[in-house]
Amino acid sequence: MATVGRRVRVAIVGASPCGVCAANCCKQNGHEFAVLLRGDEVRRFAAFAIDVRIDEGFERVLPYVGGRCQFLGEDDLCTIYEDRPASCREFECVRFFNAEGQGRHGRFLELNPDVRGRLEGW
């Protein structure tokens, strides 16, 4: 009889660690653009967006400017927080924590060891 292994994922429990954020997701760190725009965002952010080839087509995105999201302030806070794109609203670095099993984190945390360290200490 084969033994079935059980995968246990240790999670971040309690209040969100967003209060100790360093805005790494808004800085160029392994991806070519800041935000993929969807739906009405294409119109709302048209003056700031560019087209990039993704797979076999093109998508409208917000590019990095000087390695940072163009809406990231000098204080590392979002200058359009209340009107930020859905991709920004949905992003949570904690979903990459132990994403591949205990101690095996997703790509974002592998590229951002300072964020991984904050989560490990949370």
C-alpha cells in the first residue's frame, strides 16, 4: 500500500504585515512592468500606459520609471492609493510565503529577501 504524504503550509495568521511594507512590489525586481491594466483601467490610465507583448498579443501596462512605479512617492507610499489598479489592490506578498511548502517560497519572496525576512519574523 502506498503512503500518501501530507503537505502542511505554515501561514501568516493575524493582522496583515502591510504596516511594515517597503513597497517592493512597486519597484522593479524581476518583472518588466509595474502593473497590468484591466477593463476600465486601460482608459483611466491611458496617459501613463504603454503596450507590451505578452504571449501572442499585446497588453496595456503601467511601465516602471527609474525602476519604480510612476505613482510611488519618494516616501514609498502610493500617490493614487484610493484609485490604484485592481492588480495592486489584489497583490499580497504573504501568498508567496511557504507557497511551495514549508521554507520554499514563491518567486516574489525569492527576489525580495528583505520582505521574506519581515514575514519570517512576523
